[in-house]
Amino acid sequence: MRKILIITSLLLFLYGCNELVHVSAEEFKWQYDNRHMQSIFWADYLGEKDGKVYLFRKRAPLIGSKWKEEVLFTEVDSLDADFLNRLRKQEKLTTQNNDNAARRKGGNLVFLVDAPATVRQLEPFKKLKRDSSVMDMIKLVGNPDDEAGSGIYILVYKLEDGTEVHIGAANLNESLMYIVHVSKDGKRENLFK
């Protein structure tokens, strides 16, 4: 619980949120369930604190180019037990500005808190299965070094031999689209055979 408090405080400081917005339990659940299915905004669950649950959301502007950032919250006791249990079991994600994190759309850096050390050899990537999600993959090979995508996630892993592995996915919870090994001279080899 202390980690969530620290993460929430850090996020509020880093993002300089425009608003803290109270929403109904139904609205919170809808925003959470649809956080990866919309093109004009995205959201990430922040955690639970003092009887409230929090969701960070960024919305594309109708006019201009500056995204609106806000933290949505609702009371824990207004949520149904099944949904609250889903929230509590969710993987602990956090955002942080560092070089060893996977970029999320909108320029935020996200990584799995309890991920293993990032692998630097090619062999573990060859063992990944097409039906793995990004989160499953991170649990096996660690957090990516960078993200190169625009529209989809293209996660980049830098290997010790100077080559890279690029992994494409539509979002963090769907199956991987491709895994490509990129040699130093730019030659690409598909690791999904």
C-alpha cells in the first residue's frame, strides 16, 4: 500500500495533473474497462488509497495539441466486490522517467514493477509464443529498453552483441503481433516461424 501511495504522489508531481475528478462508480468502471479501446484518450489504474481508487487519464484535445491530464477517483465502497477484486489483483504498473522502461503511448514510460532483469541474449526471445501478451512477455524477458511505435507498441530490447529485438503489439494485454531480430547492419529476421 505504501508503494501505491508513493507512486500516486510521484505521478501527480510528474504529470502536474490539471484536475482531480470525482466520478461515479459506474463511470470509473467504464473508464477502466475501456482504457485500451479508445483513440482519443488512454488511462492507467494508479491504485487505492484512503478508501478511494484512482485512474490517471489523458485526453486528446478537441482544439490545439496539448493533452488534458486528469486523475479520476471514486470511493471503494461504491464499487461492486468483483470489480474491486479485479482492481486489487491487477499487475502493479508504474510510470517513471528512466532509460530502462517501456514507453507507453502519450510519451509516458511504464514498466512492470516486479519484472525480472532484462535479458540481453537472443535465445529467450525465440521461446516467446505468438499468443503471449506484452505483460506475459515482460514477465519472461524483463522490461524493454525503448519504444519505437506510433499507433502500435513496438518495444525495443538492446542485446549485448549490439543487435536489437523489436516486438510489436496492439496493446499491453493482447497477443504479440511480431518479434523481429535486427542485426547491426539493419537486416531483419522474423523470430515467429
